[in-house]
Amino acid sequence: MGPTAAGKTDAALRIADAVDVDLVSVDSAMVYRRMDIGTAKPAKDVLSRHPHALIDILDPDEAYSAARFVADADEHVRQALDRGRIPVLVGGTMLYFRAFKFGLNELPEADAALRAKIAARGGELGWPTLHRELEQRDPIAAARIDPNNGRRIQRALEVLELTGRPLGSWWDEPSSSARERLGASLFEVAIVPRERGELHARVDRRLSTMLARGLVDEVRALRADPALSVDLPSMRAVGYRQV
């Protein structure tokens, strides 16, 4: 794990060249097809040589969640262990990694229609207004969510509508860790450049490379798709929402 442009993928590929491992992507944007440049997705020849589970598994109009990631990652890790191979999780979506490591409560899966309805209200009324509504219905969750964080407000209201229970009430329920679920130890490696300036320089170089490779055209093509809206998780990915 590590921040953007820290060199996680390169490190994982060096490991894969030296040891028999199964790579599992921990990236909330790389799950989507047609989103290659802005996600810094490994090249097709690299993926052919070293396949990564959980890359290119969904179309951009589909929702993906931490709960679904944990279920998918657990399955791939179990398969690797059953074959006597070492599963290596690589990526920078810390929400997913923490969910995998510590487990999640049995929250309901995302409901696309309900999410779209809540997103429309957020766009019309503003997320701070919906946050005030959340304060009345789920004060515990509201206290931990920024009034401008539309994604988290949306999820809290979604859980309320789907279950009749406030999201905050789920947080105290026990969850199972990766060790408990899989019967295996988790060895963590963080890749962090020593100097912040070095990381900033890497990010700048990566952005320049993305623009040269056609990031703007990639985003333009996605936005031309009538099935996609700015409220979808794929279109809220870092890099895509800013272009």
C-alpha cells in the first residue's frame, strides 16, 4: 500500500518476477473497463504477463463498494492459498484495504436507483442540506461525516432507506478480520517516499504522462456515454472528476 505514484505497482511486478504470487488489485477505479489512462492501469502486455485480479471487472455505469471488494478479494485470496501460492494485494484505496484487514459489518449492497435519487436531491438542494436531514435521522453518522462529503452522506441515507436503521447503529456490531475469515496472516508493506517533494514530483510526472497519453480524450469519451453520470462512483474517481 502507499500514496499515489509511490511505486506500488512497480514493486509488485518486481515481486511477481521473482516469486510465484497471485496479484490482487486494491483500487476502486481500476475495477472499471475503459478507464485506463486516468487510473494508471498497468499496460495490457504487463497484465498478460502478470494478471491482476479485480482489474477490468465492471463497466463504468456499475457501482462497486468496499463490501463487494472484501467478498471478491477474499475469494481470490482463498483460491491462491488453495493452490499453494502467495496472494499479494497491491493498490492505494485505503478504505478497501482497511475493510479487507478489519472486516465490515453486514451492510446492504448499494442500490443504484436509490443512489441516483439521493444524488439528484443532493444536486438540487445541496449536500449540506441533506447533511442537516441526516443530523435529524442519524446524528451519530452525521457527526462523523463532513457536510460537503456527498458520497458518504449519500451512503448514510441509502442505508437508512434500505434497512430502516441508522448507519451509526451498524458501527458497533462486531466484524471479522482477514485473519479470522481466511485463516492466514497478513504481512503489510507500505511504500512511502522519504521526501514529500519527491512524491509531489512523481505525481507531477504521472499527470504529464497521462495528459500526453490522452487522458482528456478518455474522459471525453466516457462523458459522451449516455449511461454515465457525474454521480456514479466511476466518474467521481480522482482524475476523472477534475478533467
